[in-house]
Amino acid sequence: MAELTAQEVKRAGLEAGLDGVGIANIERLENAPPQMQLANIFPECKSVIVTLRRIPRGVYRGIEEGTHWSNYTFYGYNRLNSLFRPLGTYRLACLIEDHGWEAVPIYPGVPEAQPTREPVRTGQVGADVFPAIRIAAIAAGLGECGWSKVFLTKRFGPRQRLGMILTDAELQPDPLVEPGSICSRCMACVRECRGHAIPHISEGKTVRIQIEDKVYEWADVDMGKCCLTHHGMNKEVSPFLARDFPGLKLNVAEQEMSEEEAYKLSYTVAGGTWRKTDEFPTGNLVDYYKTMLSSTGYYAVCGAGGCIRACMMSLEKSGRIEATYNEPFRKRPAWKLDYQGQVQTEADAE
Ligand code: SF4
Ligand code: SF4
């Protein structure tokens, strides 16, 4: 059987439609907690291949203008994560197996949200083991977590989704990215996060990890506030919630929910129905959320105003990333709603 090299894996990944492939040796990830240990999924794993597919910049245009939301859920989130990127990952896994090595494709879930079950064999962890995909991507040399916790690459800045393959093939690992070489600590993500979820650097709330001799550090993001905003329980980002719950005054900046609590609330509202009345004739609690959930199985509302859009604009301007465009992304002043859904003008903000 033909020898499989790291170069061949990368070439095959690009040919399969991926926009990037990075490789870590398993030792770089051996300090993960047991429930996230890749070796607990595939004990013979020698190499961790992280796959990447870009989010086109134009996916954010509609939300940036405040006129079109649904393509973000489809092309920037759900189908990108569940179809476009996995397709390349699947093809790459098949190529590896054609060389006689086992390839375990992994769909990255939310590790914190997975309940663990009793082990099915004594002496091992229970189901399900879920890896931290961003940490694997750092270990595979693809980039670093920005201050916002979003994964940044030299090529696309914050615009990509990630997947993973574990294999028993021993492949040459990529060099690690120097910490701080992509994220400039500009704090644009903090300023423009309408979920008030990203602490400022002056607050000193951080997460630190070490891989080999390199220490990576980013903000300890409030995932409850982020989840409420991402899933539309924040009128600062959602004209849909404002329309269907006109009297609701929920200030996300004041919430102290866990991520799980935030999911519970937002998905219950998004999937919910109530009797049809003249006031709310469709019977859906929030019409847009219910429609997106029914058609796509997911819905995303914030449009990552701070952690992706503001970050992308900052990194494009600074020249720290390779993806450049003929025109700047922001062409008009950003729209702004307050927590009651009222349109804010520059005069209101003064
Ligand atoms: S906006 Fe991007 S580059 Fe600036 S601090 Fe946040 S993550 Fe880093
Ligand atoms: S998704 Fe929205 S709320 Fe969450 S961190 Fe990014 S900008 Fe903030």
C-alpha cells in the first residue's frame, strides 16, 4: 500500500473542497480532561487532522445591513457545519482509509452540553467523549483563539468552521502558531458584542492553555449571555423578538444564566406555539425562529457582530490576515437597537 504523508493528506483535503488542513500529534492534546480526551475515542490515534472551511464574508452582509438574516443560519452555520465542511472531511477520511489507516471523522459538538453516561466497560470513561475543536485546531497549527474565543487563522481571520479526523497514521505535525501573532488585542470584539458577553482585557478574566512551550490565553466569555444573544433572546440584535414580544424588557447585560439555561429558554421560545389570536395570528411564539427551526433545524440571530464581524474588520485593516477585499466591509454606520428593541441613533448614544 502506498505510503501516506502529511503533504498528501493536505493536498487531498484541498482537492476535496476544504480550505485548510492542519495536523497535530496526539501528544499535544494529552492534557485534556478525560471526557474530552481524543485517545478515549480512538486509543491507537497517532495524529489529529483538523479540517477547515471558510465562511464567505458576504454571508454577513444581510445582517450587517439589517435586512436579511436567514442566509447566515444556512451558509454561515448549520449547512456549513453539517454539510459543506463534513463533505470534505468525509472524502479525506476515505482517502486515508484507502491507504490502510483507520480514519475517525468527528463532528464537533458542544462539549459542556453533553451529559455523560455510565461506562460500558470498566476502567474507561462513559459516552459521550467530545473534543474541544478549537484547542485541537491550535494544536494542529492552524491558528489561535482570539480574545473573543473565536478561532482565528492567518488566512481568514475569524471566518471558518472546523472539523476533525483521528487516525492511526503517523503524520508530520505542523508547527504551532506563535501566540498573539493573529489577535491584536484590539478589543473591537468587546466593544461590538451586543450580548455584553466578552470581558474587556482590563477585567482579567481569562482562560489559559499550554501546548508544548507555548501558552495561549483568551477571554473567559460569558456563554450564557452569548447563547441568549446568538439564539435571539436579545432585542439588541433581534427585530424578530421585538415584533412578537413587544412588551418584553429582557436586558441580557443583566442576566447570569449558564449556557445550558440560555439554551433551554431560547429553544423553548423558538420552537414554541400558542393559540392563534388577532394579535398574533400565526400561533408561533416567534414566527421567524420557528420558521428557521422547521426548515433548517437551527437558527442564528446575532450574526457575530463582535466576535466575527468587528474582528474581521479590525484584522482586515491591520493587515494581520491574508484575506483582503477591494472594498471595506462596513459601508454605512452600524444599526443599533436597545434592549427594548427601540432603534438607537447616534444622538441616543450620546
Ligand atoms: S477583535 Fe479580534 S483581533 Fe481584536 S481583540 Fe478581539 S479577537 Fe482579537
Ligand atoms: S455571537 Fe454575538 S453575543 Fe456571542 S460573543 Fe459573538 S458577538 Fe457576542
